[in-house]
Amino acid sequence: MVIGVVIAMAITHGARWKVSLHLGGIAGSVTVFVLLFGPLLLVLTPLVALVGWARWRVGAHSVAQAVVATILAVVITAGTFWIMRVPMAFPR
């Protein structure tokens, strides 16, 4: 999580382009649930879309910023699980 926040903040401050930390948090959390408890928890994925829509609707982020935040969160979370050799719910 800390790595994701650091990368998002670097993009936000360095490139002056807002990456949604709200989406990073929810997408990372859903990824953790899926990796630990199995693909059945992909049913939580609509929560990511709901938060993304809400952030877009209030004018806080563009669609591109929401997509980038989601991709960063999933990649960083899955990468951390892989690097740390965390046992996952499904075969590799």
C-alpha cells in the first residue's frame, strides 16, 4: 500500500496529473481479497467501478486518471504478493 501511495504521489506531484488514491485503495483491496480468497470475490469488482464513477461525477478525476489508478493498484498489489511469495487461493 505504501509503495502504491508513493508512486501515485510521485505521478501527482511530478507530472501534475492526479491519480485517484480512492480508487487505488479500493482496487488494491479487491485485489487482495481475490488473491487471498479466490476468484469468487471478483463479485466485488463493481465497487471499483462505482468509486471510479463517483470520483468522475464529482469532477475530482478524469476517466484516464481513474483507469491509471486502478491499473497501478492491481499491478503493485499482485507484484507485492508475488515478490513476498504470499500463498494465494488459486494455483499459480
